[in-house]
Amino acid sequence: MSRSLSKKYATPLLLEIRPSRMMTVWLVLTHGLALLMLPVTGAPVLLSVTVTPVILFCLHRAFRLHARRSHPAACRRLVWKAGDECLITWRSGQQQVAKLQQRAFVMPWLVVLQLKISGGKSYALALLPDMLDPEVLRRLRVRLMLDLQHCGRQAA
């Protein structure tokens, strides 16, 4: 993100991220379809028996991490400060500094932020409308679109 916008956005944008019913529906739908595809593909029974617990484990972890937000590594709060600086507070209570990357997916029904956490690790944060206060989500989308437009980048 551009440093030149830091003065324009002197007020930090605080995202208090809530559990999401919409994310629960998406996770159950996608993982359920994967389970339903096993018999349709004609996969051997041994493969189906092996893959089913893996899919269920992934569903459980994704539910705790992205929908219910009860996993210690779930993002509970994000503060977008000036420029591209962010502060992430995890469910565990730990805080980390991150930088907002140049790409974002911005739609009325979904925002995906790409963050680079201190230490070089990448993190994608998907936000659905029921995860944030509607006014905060609107301000986030506007700020992202203005920043992407100003810097000559496009939302993915």
C-alpha cells in the first residue's frame, strides 16, 4: 500500500471480527460436496475410508479457525493503521505487526486481505458481511478501493 495515503487515513480502521454463519454454510457445503464426490468418482473403498477422516478433520479445523473463530490462530481483531501497517490480534491474545499487501479481493459479499506477517509469513483474511459491523465493512471496502485505484492497482 502506498505511504502517500497515510495522512489521508490518519484514523486507524478497527476490524472486530465475529464468528460467521455464512462461513459455516460455505465450509459445510464445500467439504460436504467433497465427501459426496467420493462414491461418485468410483474411488476404491480403502481410499474413501482413508480420505473421509481427513476431510472431516479439515472441516473441523476450518470451522474453528474461520467460522467460529475459536482456534488460537484465528484473527480476532485487525487494526489497519496508516499506509500498509496493520496490527493483528489473534484469538490466543498474541499480537503481531503485519503489512497489507498490494492485492485484495473486494466485492460487496466478500473481502479477502493479503497480509505479510513479521517474519515473512503470508496470511489471507477472508471477511464475509456477517463478520463485521456493516459500516466498518463499507469503510474497509471504500478504503481498499480508493487505495488500489490511487496506486494504479486493481482488486483481484
